[in-house]
Amino acid sequence: MRKLIVNTFVTLDGIMQAPGGPPEDPTGGFTYGGWSVNYWDDVMNQIMGEFMGKPSELLLGRKTYEIFASHWPYSKEPGADELNSAKKYVASRTLNKVDWNNSTLIKGDVVQEIRKLKQQDGPELLVHGSSNLIQTLLNHNLVDEYRLWIFPVVIGKGKRLFDQGTVPSGLKLIDCKTSSTGVIVANYEPGGELKTGTFELDNPSVAELARRKKLITEG
């Protein structure tokens, strides 16, 4: 069984929409596209180069597929050859065909088809961008690793990595690096069920009991 890895750029407040430029995804009136561009340095280039240099196949949602397919076949940037030659699986309810080299349209039950892909022999399955698809993957516990590029910016609105409906769970940090510009590149694995606890006193004070009662009545 191969790993399914989510590789995504996020702001400190969890926004992942349009990190590479305004035209990527202005839906919902999003006007902050390109928020990641001015933070790149040699450390990040090295990490990305090592990451992209490993054999992999891509799993993409429709919007990210269209962004990539209209850019990488025409690019001479580092990583272009790897992306263009990699096998790509595209999850979409609206596309009838996919023309980018080595691309296959996932048909039928997306969750079941992705489970089948994970069961196959082969390299890692990488998810880039694809915020809508990621929500499906999260809700069905299909992600084996998160590679999060956390940028020191906050936006307040936009598409989020962990959005409403995310299943509560713990994560285990397996690697972490920091760029000269303050970007944290952190790798996490699922850590199982979310465990909660409390710092409250064994014998709460009268004031504390009154506070709790007030919260209940306030709804």
C-alpha cells in the first residue's frame, strides 16, 4: 500500500487559496492571491527540489489540474519535467476528458477509486492544492502524511485546509524545517483519535462553578 501525501501552502490562519498569484483562484471574491510569492528562499528551493525529485504520481482536483495543465507543459522551471512526465489522476464531476500528458480522469465513486489507487503498487500519491478534494480525503481518513508549508501571513478569509466538517484527530510531527523568511515546512502523520484533558482543579471554586453555570445559561 502506498502513501497519499497532501503537500500544500497555508497561511498561519489556515488559508490555502491561490498562493501563487491572483489568477489562480479568485472565486468567492478572494483578492489576496500570490501571498506566498515573496517568501521563497534557497532553503525552500532545496526542500522543494528534494521533494519533487522523488518518484511520485499526482492526485488533483479539477481546479488545480486546470491551473497545472495550463502552466507546466509550457514551463522550463525546475520541476516542470517531473510534473509533466508523472502519472496524474484527476477527480472531477464536470470534466469529460483530461489532455495533460499521462493524465487519467477518475470516474465513479471518487473515494472508492482513491482507495483502490492506494492499494496499488507504485510511488507516493501527491496532492497539490485541490482544496475541495482535500476535504473529501480528510472526511474519509485517506491522508497518510501532511507536508505543510506554513507562511507567516494571515488573511482571515478564503478556502481553508482544515475546513468545517474536518474529523477531529491528532497529528504527529515527523520533520520540521524553517526558511530564512520564516516559513515553517512541517511534516505530520495522523496521530489517531483526538485526546482531550483538563487543567481544572479537582475541587472547583465557587466562582468557577458560577462561571460554568453562566456559560450554560448564555447558550
